[in-house]
Amino acid sequence: MNPRSCRLRQSRDNPDDIREAALRLLARREHAARELQRKLCAKGYAPAGVDEVTAALAREGLLSDRRFVESYVQGRVRRGWGPLRIKAELGERGVDGELAEAYIDVNDGQWRDIIRATRSRRFGDRPPEDFQDRARQMRFLQSRGFTADQIKYALASLRGEEDAAWDGGVDE
């Protein structure tokens, strides 16, 4: 057992140690407040101390759910993920649904370009050859978090039917 782990075990409720651990995590990437709290509690820090430290970091502007959501959404969009998947992942990380909605508009036209690029990277620019190929592409795009209408658009756009296929995002 190394001396550093002994020191940490003895001071799991010390606010300075909790703050140091939180700052180390925040130095790597942005975190949502609840996500950071879960990570610190998983490391064995006292929940009361964790709540106190995360509240102080938020007051100081070092921890921001808005900044986290903005960064997270941009990163996922660059990787070709759809709006439904991104919203679900934000919820898993403890982000409020209203805050996620503010940064992800399912009906935004940007999803046209994103879904086409995502589909093209995986399957090339040719349309599906048969029903099985079409179903496989649809399952892939659905697993990436795109809506049914967005998927219909992506596949119809290969046949030159772009305007007829796009009517927004969410099926009602």
C-alpha cells in the first residue's frame, strides 16, 4: 500500500482533499454537477463534503452544467451521434431535461447534414441495394440516436427525394 492511498483514506471528509480531487477531474474535461458528485462519492469522499465542494465550484464558475452540455453536444455531433442518443446520455449524466432541450433541437436542419455524413461514412454514397441492406442502415442510424423521420430523409436523399422526406424530427 503506497503512502498516498493511506493519506487519502484517512481524509475522505476533508474539503480541501475533495476540492483537489474535483479539480483534477475538471482539468481533464467538463463535468455535469451530478456526474462529478457521483465520481467523487464513488472514490469514497463523504457525500456532505462533496455537495459542499461542488456548490462552491459552481459559485466560482469552475463547474457549469451549461458549459458541460455545450461541450458534450458539440463533441457528440462531431462524432455523428443523433439528438435522441445525445439527450439520453445527458440524462444519464444528471443533466436537467430542459437544459438539454435548450442545446438540442431535434427539428434543426443541421441534422440533415449530420445524418447524411454519418450514413455515408459507414455505408458509402450508394443507396441500399435491397430491403435487408436498407433495414441494416436504418438500424444503424437508429442506434446512433436519429429519429425515424431523419432516417427516412437520409435514405430518401440518396434517391433525390430530399424535400419530400424531411418534415422535421420527432414522429408524433
